[in-house]
Amino acid sequence: MVLSRFPTKNKVSQLSNQVSRSQASNLVIYLVCPACLTRSGSHDKLVVLVRSSLTTPSPMLTFLQFYHVEASGSFSTGSCRNLLSLVDTSSSSRSISWLKWIPANVLSFIWKLDLDRIAVTTNLIHRGIPNLPASCALCSAEPEDTNHLFIRCDFAKEVWVRVSWWVSYDFTGVSSIKELTNPPHNQRLSHIHAKTIILIVYSTLWILWTNRNKWIFQRRRVSINGIIEDIKSNSYLWATHRGSKIQGDWDIWCIDPMRGLQVCD
Ligand SMILES: [Zn+2]
């Protein structure tokens, strides 16, 4: 069932506090409040979310539409993200950081990486794409899944060691992608330092991915030193060009990124 127009208030009250499933078309209907993300209690505004259930048992949001129950109701992209994380049972209770310093295409990549939806070989084989190499293109030691490519691969390990030295923050003990994409709140870090850590982690993941693609599709191999330089320059440019009231010092950044960015008044 696809709702072709805004549900009436009467219809909302009928659907409230429940999740209904359309047997006919395999679409799952959710009704939630965009503010508190629950269906319980009474709300002035509710949004209806429709997604396909055809991809179960590993659900993926292949079809999605939002309907404003109240025509005057505001609905932010942040609400959409929260809704997505709410209904996607494969995602963790925490979500990725949507840091504005990071370009949208990179955030989109991090989001898909967090959901294990990027086009690594094991995922492509799972989608039925034939004639793919069995092992990682960078080390040939193991099948290329996300954990291998970004954590277990010797190439990635060396990059994380170098990044850890540079930042003076240990990333080498990480065992899962979500530990990188969903960085824990560290009480000892100031706000800008916590953002800097996220910036560098996401930049590192992005550079590892683009470097992998350069090798596979262009046969261009970048040295570890070249990758570290790319991580430093990308993350610095993102923060200083996209960050609000952020002032950077490139020379300090290259030595100690925790002192390389300042918030200016
Ligand atoms: Zn590898």
C-alpha cells in the first residue's frame, strides 16, 4: 500500500501507536513523531514512512517516502536521518557523526560503510555480480570485506599506525567498522578535539577507499607516505573551508592536529 496523499487526522489516529504491514505489496508503514521518534502518546505532528520489506532478512531502505501529516509541519534532514536509524534494524543504536566539516559525498560514503553497503567484493558477490576476484586487491591475503579493507588489511593497519602517531590517539586497537564510524564520546576531549578526531577518522576511511579504487580501476598505487599526506591535506581543507569560525595553521596541523585548528570569535 502506498499512501498517495496526506493521511487525514482520523487516519492518523487509527494508525497511531502501531506499525502496520501491507501484505499485498510488501511495503512496511511506520508512523512516528519527527520530534521524539516514538509512536506512543499524542502528537500534533506525525510522519508516515514507507519502506520495502523485500530485502529482508537484511533490510535495506530501497524505497522511502515521507509524508507530512501536518501540511505546515517542518521536517529537517536531521529528523530524516534519525528516522532512518530508527527503522533500519541493521544499524546500531548510535549513528554516525554528521559533522558539517565533512563533504556530503564523504558523509554518504561513511553512512553506507556503517551499514556495510559499500561495493567491496564480498558485498558485490552477495548481490550476484559474477567474475570478481576472490581476495583483497591490496594484499591478496583475505576476501575483501569491509572489516578487512579498512581494519585487518596490512595496508590499512600501517595507515592506522601512522595516523595514530600523527594524532597521538590510538586507532590500532579497533576491531570493527562501527568503532570507527560511530566514535564514542570521550569525556576527556574538548568539543573541537572530539570533532578533529571524527574529521581525521572519516578522512582516513575515505582516503583508504579512494586509494583502493585507484588501484583497482586505474592501476595507480599510492605509497603509505602519500596516503598520510592526502589524509592530512584533505582533513585540513575540509575543516578550514567548511567549518564555521575555524582557523587553521597548516604547519602546526602537520605536526600536531590537536593544536592545528582553533575556533575564532
Ligand atoms: Zn588486504
